[in-house]
Amino acid sequence: MALTNFADTVAVITGGASGIGLATAKALRAKGAHIVLADINSQGLQQAEEQVRQSTPDAQGKVLDVPTDVTNEQQVEALMQKAVATFGRLDLVVACAGIGRGGLIDQFTGADMQKMMNINFMGIYYCVRAALPTMRRQQAGHFVFLSSVAGKLGVALLTGYCATKWAVRGFSSALRVELHGTGIGITTVYPAWVDTPMVHQEGMEYMHVHVMLTPDQVAAEILQAVQEDRRDVTLAPNPDIAVVLEIMKNDPDKAEQLAGEAFHQQVAQVLAQQSQ
């Protein structure tokens, strides 16, 4: 059953100190929702809470911040318990916590991979495990999982990141099957490049990064998708990414070949510019 009205609903948002998580919190509070912000960055979380309050000072929804490491199952359980104890229910969980790091696979260590998987995937898994008992009792609720177009494509220099985002995609699909008919919905979001710290990291010059999405735009799409109970929100305004996504549907081999050729051409251009 779609969550068509956000007034007086209770939303837990991980990764709420910045980016898409913070933008979604502001958008939900403007609709009258009670917000539980979670993030490992406790100082940033307090600042985010104040930003959410100030963004809609006349809104009726309450705002609560709960410092949380999403890789710690006990902390995630405590987060959901705090939300239910404070507000009496749990309507929406928006799992935005995530990190992105690029580089050649030769230089991407096992520790790097494990950290990314723990945050990007296990953090979502723990959220589901912790929130599901309450939603089952309510026979209602909705999850939003942040994946990426990298969860639908193979992207050079983002092999580890792609693996975590494909994991989110597969988990989403299987969980929807398992929860069919329970009244609990799942929306998986696959944005292209968004204006977040990830796209400004060192080494991104080897990738064709053209940012065409803002966190506010993604947040608006999330709210609309939840209201419509949509399963898939793919946001790819970049023409090149949109083309590869379309080819991927019908001919994955061709999509990989074209992406590989484009990547190596980009690397050659960068190296040529650096040598001048």
C-alpha cells in the first residue's frame, strides 16, 4: 500500500548529515513527517538537524538525531527502537548512508572493498532486519534503498562500488518477492552523477563525470516514487549514461564493449593532456 500522505508519518534516514539524506529529510519535514536523522558523523548530524528545522520552521513534524554507525548491527537496532519508542510507529526508512571510492582494481585493497560493502550494503541489510518487525506488526511501511546507475552498469575504476550497488539491486528484488502482499513497499533508487563529495574525489579526472543531478532533485523523485509505490527510480539525465543503460537492457555484451572503449579513450586523452 502506497504511502500517499507524509503528514504525521515517521521516517528514519541514514546518511542524514549531508547529501541526498539531508535533502530528503528537508523534503519530508516540509510534508509534515517526523524525522529521525542518523549518521556516523555526530557533529555533522547535529548541524543537519538544525538545518532541517530551519528549512521549514513552521512545520509540525519533530526532528530527532541519533548518531549511528550503519555497519554496527546493534547501533542500527537501537536507532529503530529509538524511533518507535519516541513516535510509536515506523513508516519509512530511507537508507542513504554510503561511500564511493574509485581506482584500478590492482590498487583497491581487500580492506577498501570490505569497508565499502559494510557501509553500502550491510548498512541497508541491518536497517531492514531492524525495522521489519515493526512494519510487519503495522502491516505497512516502506523502504527506500540508494543504489546507483553503477548498480545497473559496469563502470571502470568503480569496480568495488559497482559490486556494492549491484548487491543492493539484487537484495531489493529478492526482498520485494519475499514481502509481496505484506503491505511493505520497497523503492530502489539508481541515480547517475549527483553533486556530492564523491564526484570531487582525487582520481575522478580519468572518468567522464558530468554532474546533472542535485540532492534536492533526487529527494523530490524519492518522495514522488514512495507516494506512487514505484519499485525502480532510475535518474539518468546524462545522455551518454542513458544510451548505455538502454543498450544494457537488450545487449549487455555490447554495453560493456562500448563502455570499455569509451573509458580507454578518456584515459588516453587525459594522459595526452598531462604530457603537454
